[in-house]
Amino acid sequence: MLHSFHKKYKYLFFLMPSISGVTLFVLIPFMHVVKRSFQTAITKEFHGLKNYISVFHNQAFHLAVKNTARFTVVCLPILILLSLFIAMAMSQLKEIKLLKSAFLLPMAVPAATLVLIWKILFFQEGIFNSSLLTLGLKPIAFMDSGAAFWVLVLSYVWKNIGYTIVLWLAGILQISNSILEAAKVDGSSPMQTFFYIIIPNLKSTLYIITILSFLNSFKVFREAYLVAGAYPHESIYLLQHLFNNWFTNLEVDKMSASAVCIAVILFCIIFALEILYEKDK
């Protein structure tokens, strides 16, 4: 009986390190945050829903949520469609191993180095503005106007497009050549083959890429903070800026309440994506 139990549940031994890590560094801290969201910041007295009400009426929170949602809605389609287009083009090449490795390089570039590149390119005395002045055109205040948003979008796409292309390639190259050749023999056009054969076979890959890209869209704070500081142009004032400023001011109660709200929203969105994926399987 013991041998049967060990054989049936032996995978649990391999999961224990991951489960322990998630419990210790994610679940327990999150439960503490939930607890703090109902307490005052200093005395830790029970405060009911007052922290949540205060957050929902906070104008900075509204701005941060709006900008973060806008950033995600803009970035995801650009990243997913552009990386799919490049992956489809690369799948026609015979030797792509070196290219796949090269596309992963942006992930290895430290945030500080990336920020230095953006400063060289987009600051007032940067390469782009110097080029505009040479052409007799008026320079653009990239980091002090709405253009800062698109600089941040470019930063996100540049950093994440490499691994996204590799994931698309992994899915595309798994599609059997016999299926594609049969479709070609049957008179299927390249567009028909793409939409009716390739795309349906990439649903699992699309699901993974969407989840990873969605989560990574919440991880651009370092770049925005290093480029523009704690109080950047309002177009790139994201949730992470708000959390950082509240933390600096020791407003842990507001920070905890807003963190719980965002966690619930993220869970609902990912759960909805999971339902859509399972429905289309």
C-alpha cells in the first residue's frame, strides 16, 4: 500500500520546493497585506472598509489605473501581432538557432543600461532631438509630454519581443509539415492556411504568450522610474509609481488596500482568459 501511494503521488516530492517557495514568499505575505488593508497604518487598529473607500476616491489612484490599463491595452496587441509576424517570417528560414539566441538578448540587458539607451535617444539633448535640430525642426520633449507614453511602450515591446518570438516559433515549428502540404495541394491560399490551420494550432501558445505579456506589462516600473523619477509625466504615472510614493510616505494602509484590489482584478482577468482558452479547446 505504501509503495502504491509512493508511486501515485511521487510527483509531490518534486513540487514541494515550488509549493514551499510560493507559500512562503507569496501567499503568506499576501495574506498579511489583506490583513493590513483593514487596519490603520501606524496603530494597526481595525479600520473596516475605510481604506478601500479612501483608495477608490483617490485621484492619483484613478490616474494610475487608467494609465496602466491604457498601457496594457496598447502594448499587448502590438507585441503579440508584431512578434507573430516576425516569427512567421523566421519560420521560413533554414538556420534560425543563432537568431533565436539573439532575440533573447534584450532580456539579459539590465534595466539601468536600457534606461541609459533611452536617455541617449530621447532626452532633450538626445540623438533624435539633435537630428531634428539638424533638419531645422523643433525638438520634441519626449519625457515631458504625452510622447513619454510611447517611449515606455517602445521600451516594453523591445524588451519582451525576443522571448515572445521564440515562443511563437516553438508553436509554429510543431505544426506538421504534412498538414501544411496537404492544405497547399487542396488549393489553400497562404492566408487561408494561416487563419484556418496555423492559428488554430497556436491557441495554446497564444494563451501562454497573452498571460506572460499581460503580467509583464505590470513590470515596467524600473524603466519609468529611472527615466522620469517618482513623479513622471502624467501619461506614464503607473500603479507602481503610486505604490512607491505611498510606501515612501508610509501610507501602508492605502497601499495594502489598492494592492488587494489590483490582485483581485488580475486574478479575474487571468481566470477569464483561462475560461476562454478551455472553451475553445
